[in-house]
Amino acid sequence: MYVKEMHIEVNQSTQKIAANTTRKLLAPEVDWLLNKNMGRFIESRVTPKKDGSGGFEIKQFDIDAIRTLLVTGYDVSAYVADPRRVKAFLPGITAT
């Protein structure tokens, strides 16, 4: 599911049919909610090792669950905007 589809899903699920009792969520608010829940989902799938080595333990089932979140094959070039910042444009993902 792409970000635009997730926005539509959130907006549809928060609507009240024929009743303007709730305000519409702004796009940054929806992004914040989606990112927060995505982080929770990843944390539920990846657990720290019990031996305290600092690594993580992950099972194949959990790898398959988060595999769709990984995007590869894009070359993102960054440039120095000023001495304290680096700027890079993230690629847009379109449905194929």
C-alpha cells in the first residue's frame, strides 16, 4: 500500500457519513500518525537479543512482514546546502 492510498484510507475511516461533527485531518497529521504506527509495527517485529550483545533477533515470519517496507534500487544524491545541513530529495514511488 502506498502513502497516498494510506491517506485515503485514514480519511475515509475517520469520516462520519452526512455529519460534519469531526474536523478533517491535515496531511502532516496523517503522516505523523502513519509514521508513529509504522514504528510501532516494526518494534513489534524486531526484538533485542536476550544476551545483551546489542544486536537484534528476527524470525523469517517477521522479516516477511516488514519486507514490503524496504525500498531498494534508488540512487539518492545529497548535496551540502550550507556548512551545517545536507539536503537530498527522496524519490517518489508510483504504483506499477
